[in-house]
Amino acid sequence: MLNQPTQINPSPAGLVKATGVALVVASAVLVFAVLPAEYGIDPTGVGKRLGLSALSASPAAAEAKPTVAPNATVDSDLPQRALAAFGKVSPGQAFDAKAFIPATTQRLIRTESFDLTLEPGKGAEIKMHMKQGDGVTFHWKATDLVLLDMHGERPKPEGAWTSYAIEPAVSEASGTFVAPFEGTHGWYWKNENDAPVKITVEVSGFQADLYRP
């Protein structure tokens, strides 16, 4: 009759020791092999001596990891979007998500104009209702020099406003404007001449309207 092999059950102390050895080995592999080869991280210098750090700098690895130009303003999502859309990040490509401000509504861009005539010593406003973050481009021109206050007003409190530009004597201006808050935004002009002054305003953007209060 053949002798049956004796089954040996490991002791708790042995299991703990074996687990500890496995953790040490796995940590060593991570530090000495995986980090230098995959990510170019070599805290001990062993990866460089073994030639593993060069793997992370290979053309395939460089194409897989997005790169950006020096001093670029980086949005963490844009490099990944570039990889997903084009399969690579072009050399010298930088990312600046702050330059694009999406419209807060689905309204189409409106192009509007308004004419007004200021009598001597009189002032008037042209305004737009706008949501916070909505933008416009504008151009206005007067037939003579006028006093200007470009400003905005929140719905409350009444009687308070925020000025964006003030000029004592100007006859024309163009620019872009992004509403810093929801409310009415626009221009106040005053005619300090001895004759009437005509002003024409042209606006294109996400304004809800262009009107004279």
C-alpha cells in the first residue's frame, strides 16, 4: 500500500511572512522596472542603468502621452480630447480652454443697429439685456465728440451701476464685451456741443435686445 503524502497547513505566521515577501517583491518591481519603463520616473537611478528609462522616451510612448508647449495654459481635459480626436498632439501645440466661452443659451447670434440724436446739453442711453457670460462685438460712431460712460446694471438694487469705460470726449469706439453679470449693459452719451449730435450703434452677439430706455 502506497503511503499518502502528508498535507502541511501553513501557520498564520508563515502566511504573514509570505505576504510580506510578495509585497516587497511587487514594490521593488514597481519602483525599479515599471515606473522607469512606463512613466520615466526613476527615483533610484536603477532604471537608467538598466536601460529601462529609455523605453518611456521612445517615439511610441511620446505619441501616447500628450505634450504641450512651454509656459502654456493647460486645461487637463484638452490634451486627452486632442488624442481622442486626432490620435496625437502636434509638436508645439498648446492648450488654453479659457479663451473659449460657450454661450449660456441656445439663442442665435443677433445683429442689430440703433440711431439716436442728442440735442445740445442732453444725454441718452442705449442698452442690452444680457445673461452673465454672454458676449457681443460692437461699434458706435458719433458725428461729434461726446462724453461716454459704458456701464451695466443689475436688476437690484436700483440706482447702482458698474462702469466699464469712461471717456470725456470721444466720437467712436469698437470692441468686444462679455457680461460680468446678468442685467442691462450699454452706453450713456452726453452731448456738450452747441449743435445736435447723431450716434449710430451696431451690435452683434448674444444680446436679447438693443433698445433705448
